[in-house]
Amino acid sequence: MKKVKYSMLGLLGLSMIFIGCNDPGKSSNGALASSAAEKVYIAPGQRDSYYAFLSGGYSGNLTVYGLPSGRMFKEIPVFSQFPTSGYGYSEETKPMLNTSFGFVPWDDLHHPDISQTNGELDGRWIFVNGNNTPRIARVSLSTFETEEIIEIPNSAGNHSSSFITENTEYVVAGTRFSVPVPQRDMPINEYKGNFKGALSFISVAPDNGRLNLEFQILMPGFNYDLSRPGRAKSHGWFFFSTYNTEEANSLLEVMASQNDKDFIAAVNWMKIEEYVKNGGGTKMPANYAHNVYDEETHTGTSTMKKEVITVDPTDVPGAFYLLPTPKSPHGCDVDPSGQYIIGSGKLSADITVHSFDKMMAAIEGKKFDGEAYGIPILKFEEVMAGTVKSGGLGPLHTEFDDKGNAYTTFFISSEVVKWNVGTWEVLDRKPTYYSVGHLMIPGGNSRKPFSKYLVAMNKITKDRYLPTGPEMEHSAQIYDISGDKMELLYDFPTHGEPHYAAGCPAELLEPRSKKIYRLDENKHKYVTSSPDQARVERNGNEVHVYMSTIRSHFTPDNIEGIKVGDKVYFHITNHEQDFDVPHGFSIIGQNTSEILVMPGQTKTSVWEPKQVGVWPFYCTDFCSALHQEMQGYVRVSPANANVELSWSLGE
Amino acid sequence: MKITSKLIALLCAILLFSCGGKEEKKDGFSLERSKVEEAPAQTSVASDEVPASQRITLDEKGVGQIKEITLDPEINTAMAAEGEAIFKTNCTACHKLDKRFIGPSPKGILERRSPEWIMNMILDPQLMTEQDRCAKDLLVEFNGAAMANQNLTLEQTRAILEYFRTL
């Protein structure tokens, strides 16, 4: 027995040594882990070197992170009501969520894209799309607030969005679901040949970023999945991946996977722009909301637009071509030089790369393989530049570094694969945890990538963190990509479901980030410009309270003469002019959220008192040592009472 | 058992007492203050006899970017008017002319503080309350209500100072 034991122990020892020798990765795990720790460690008081903006998916919002630390700095409300700031609850921001369907307080936010000049990130704005009730939003990168939302008519499942051209001439929004255009009552099974896929080109005013829907191209009824602008030599073109070229209207899981190849649609938008400028296109009645938030009035307004110019692709010869691409391509990515268009057939093992030069030559030489609804189909072998034989399964999205390499995520095999653009050789692969969707390299979708970090955004979390019941936040992983091989540095949880992200060097935004709103520039209709302007006005059963705040009191803080049945508007102006001193406001029984008012800003909260009594309100943001004292009372009398309207502070 | 019944009796007594007390003092309550007040007054005297708000510190220039300024004998009325407007929008939430409010009234401040001290206090109140003795004592005297930095420019601050000369 003893002998056996000894020999077993010996064997165990030997095998341990063996494992140690054979697997240097594992044995040096400790040392590796500590160097990875140093790479992501940002000492207290130090700052990250990159901003990362991760979409929140079904949270409807955009989250701001630092890289490499993975620390979350802010959640920017865009399409969803957000009690933290009062967005979508305050009177000023409710109009931002107006649509042709009425007030829609939620959306599925997908693809952030930072504005560019000459194909390089310029950090003025970030654009995002609402997938469910088609909308495009523009978020300021100086205030980090949503400034504008435009609804997209004739669209449904606004997924191949919101990608910008290389001088931010347009933000482009393509429909994932084709629909009848205009919408009408018709049998679903008459989809084929009747439904249309709208690709929308929304211009961005260079000075203030204002959006205008310039034209919509009514393409055949395919699903337009993702899109990218041409850049450098291919500037002027836009590329859209498609699936369901079968035009199935049911059981797409099977029916939309019948064709061996779908298409990447190449659209020469410059040509169409000129066509429309010369009076081309058809004016079509429409109904869509255009919501703008003004930084000086601190107020959003919603306008319904009634017309859109539509373009039939067969009317503009030479502006539309279809590039056959295998297996329901999802990602459609263009390399920094603008030469290569990468189609990731999501049901395939390989990645297809098309060449812009070859495409132009094929167009010139009329190397067509038939047509679809009047749009020429280019011959596959005439446009294809190469295939990446990755060995992975389920390629989705590709980003680029500044050394001529591409990085593609593989959903089914849970990995990121690095490959050379030009030789198509696979250089490295690293696992992700688990089932990666998008990836992001700061500037990795521009002419000038910053090749330091790669963030992989995963769909499945499982065992990566302490369990939190059946529902868990998605996980992301940071890789160092500065060397020949990728190095996994860090895991961090994300919020909602990130579908893509955008990132940029910190120094691009840091100096321009707004600290306060200037009180003397406040043009809000209900501003209280100095405390002696604080007052209460009655207009029928509407009561307007002009209230100011400073550490740590409200002016006024005692209000009498309010009655049951009144609609009380608290217009709060924050008189602080110091960085990071917001004041909040909330009152018992209010049917909206609190509001958080930034220094120099005015926000309005509505309260409809339902019960007689004396009801307190207070500041929700711990503002000073005397924050707990920042409170007040409203006396609510019966509807037929004769209590005079009065207000005071310190009397 | 005995202990609990005693406790209950005591609790009842307290309850009775407190209920009775409340009814008697409908207009609020007042503590017997006279005895209590003396002790803290003495300890504060130990640090300084005169409250910070009444202290005269004309030789102190405070801490901050303003090192030395000279005032014209004539008050610049245009500048003072500008200062009054800025004071009204940015300062009156806490400073009233006719009374002590969240902070002191600016009336007569130039008899107690140097122009440099006043401007430094407006330009960077946090630095002042950290490093200037008088500013620190004022913060304590005024209930810990820290003066807000209103991000005023040098010119705006100077204009407010000119306005203070007219008060």
C-alpha cells in the first residue's frame, strides 16, 4: 500500500513538473497577471488615456468608460427616460422623446460613431441610432448631453446606422426590416417585390451639427444589416451588407439562409446628392419628429416634418451596384485606406474581402452577373480581393489598427482573430468570454486608428463575475494590441447590451468638456436670473414657481396658496457657477422623477398635488455640509379655499 | 419579571410626561439656555476674543492671485454699477445688504477687510477658507455654509469691489 502511495505521489509530482514545463503560459500566470494588472491600473487621482462610448442596447442609453481601467464615468440618456438627471421627465426634455407614434420613452440604442474630419476623429459629436422606433440622435461631446433626435420615416429596425461619412457630411441610417412604403394595409405574404428597404442620408450642419433628412433611397426589400462609409479613395461611396435577399416574410431563420450569397450594396452617395440637388427624386408625404435641444434655453422642442425626398435606384444609373458576398454577411467594414470592404458571412468560417479598385474596374468593364430589381450585380470573382481562412466560426465585425492589421470577432467560436490586410494571413487569435459581438479599437473605424487597446463586447457572461441571479450585465474584455500578439488584460461588466462602441484619445475631449453653464447666458423662458426674481405666479389652475438654488437653500422655500387640482411647475434655476455643484429637486407624491439641475441651468418639474396638507420638497444631490437643511414646504389647501398665494425665504 | 414590569412602568411614565409636555408647548419648545451658553462662549473666547465677522484685519491680503491693488480715491461709478448687477445675480442668494443672511452683509466690509482680501475671497473661497485664518473662522461663525465659487473673472470681481465701496 505504502509503495503504491509513494509511487502515486511521485507520478503526481512528475506530472506537475511536466505541466509546468509544457505550459509556460500557465506556469507564469502569476507574473503575467501582475503585468496585466499594471497595464490597466490607474492610480487614485490619475486619469485614463482613452474615452470609450459603449452603446447600452436595450437600456436606450450610452455609457462612457475610461480605458484601460474599464471604469464607468457616466450614463448619457438618449432614448430612455432617466430619473438620475430627470431626462425625459423634465418639461424641457420630454419633447426629445416625441415621435410620430407619440411619446416613446425607450429605444434600443445600437451603434455609436464619433464625428470625423478628413476621416479622422474630431470629437465634436457622437451619433447613435434607435433601432426599434427608427431614430438617430446626436450627442454633444462637450456637454455629454443629447442635443438632437430625428425620427426616420419609411424605416423599421434602424440597424445599418448611425455611421458617418468621412467629413461628417451625412449620418447614414439603413433599415433592417423592409416594409411597405408608404405604409399601408396589405397581406404580409405579398412582401416579395413589394416591400422596400429605405437607406436614409441625414446631413449634419458643419457649424452646429443640426440634422436634416436630405433623401431616402428605396432599395429592394432586403434586410440592410450594417454599413460603413468609403474613406480616402472610396470616399463618396457607402457600403451596406444585406441578408434575406430571398425576401422571406416568415421563418427567416431557415428561409433567409437559402441563398449561397447575399450582397454588399455599394451606393455612390455623391452621385445621388448631385441628382437630388438637380431636382431629382420624388417628394413624398411623410410624418416624422425632429427634436432639438437648445443649450442656451436649456429646452427641447419637437417639430413634425411632413415630407421626404425619395430616390428610386433605377433612376440613377451608375450609383448602385451589388457585390455578391457569401452567407448572410453581418459586419461590413472598410479598412483605413478605403481600399478593402470586409464582409463577414455570419454563417461562414471565412471572411470575404472585396477590393474597391477591382470593383471600379468591374464596373468599368461591365463585369455583371445579372441584376436585382434593376441594380447590376457584379461578378463575385471580379470584385473579391481575398478570403481570410480563419479557422474560426461565425465572423461578425472587424476593426483595424495603424499597422495594416485587421481584428475580427467570431461569435460562434468566441474569439478575436488578428489578420493581415493584404496577405489575408491569420497572425494571432485569442479567446473571448463569451460569444463576442462587436469589438472596438479607438479610431478603428477611421483613417487613423489608435492601436493600443481593443475592447471586445460579449453577449454571454456566465461565470465571469459573482452571480447576480438569472440576469447579469454583459461582459467586456480589454486586450493590449500594441505587440505582435494580443494580450488579454481585463474583464469589466457593461450596462445594458453594448452593440458596438466608439473610442478616442482622452486629450481630444478632456480640454473641451464643459464644466458649467453660464448663468448670464441662460435664455430659458422661466429663468430666475437673480434671487429677487424668485416668485410664484398663478394662471387659472396652472401655477409657475420661479425658484433659485444655491448652497444650501431654495428661494423661496415656503409657498402657500396652492390648491388641490393645481398643476404646479417648479422652474428651478441653479445659481451655482462652480464645477460639479448640481442641485436636485423632488417633492412628495410627484408623478415624475426628481430633476438634477446643473450650475447655471434651469429645469422644470411638474407636480399635481392631490391631497390637502403641508408637503415638503428637498434637494436630492448632497451639495454641501448643510445639504440636509436644503428643504422647503408647500401648503396645499382645498380646491375651494381662499388662502392667498404667497412665498418667502427666511421670514 | 420584576425588572420588566418596572421598565414598563418607567416607559409609561416617560410617555405620559412627553405627551403632557407636547401639549403645553404648542408654540414650539425652548431650552433653558442661559447656563448652557456660557461654556461654549468661554471656549471660543480662548481662541479669539472678537468674532471673525467683527474683526478688523485690514493688513491681511488673504491667499490667492491678488497680491496688491491700489484704489483710486474717486469711485468709478460705471464700474460700481456693473459690480452691482453682477452682485445681484451671483451673490444675493446668500448676501443681503440689510441683514446677516447665509453670509455677512457686504456693508462696511472695506472698513474691516483689505481690497485684496475681498477679491481673493470672491475669486477662490475654497482656497481662502483652507489657508486664511479669518476666512476659516468666518466659515465656522457662519454655520459651516461654505461660500460658493461663482467663477467670476478678475474684472467682474474688481467691479464688485468697486460696488462695495459705494455701500
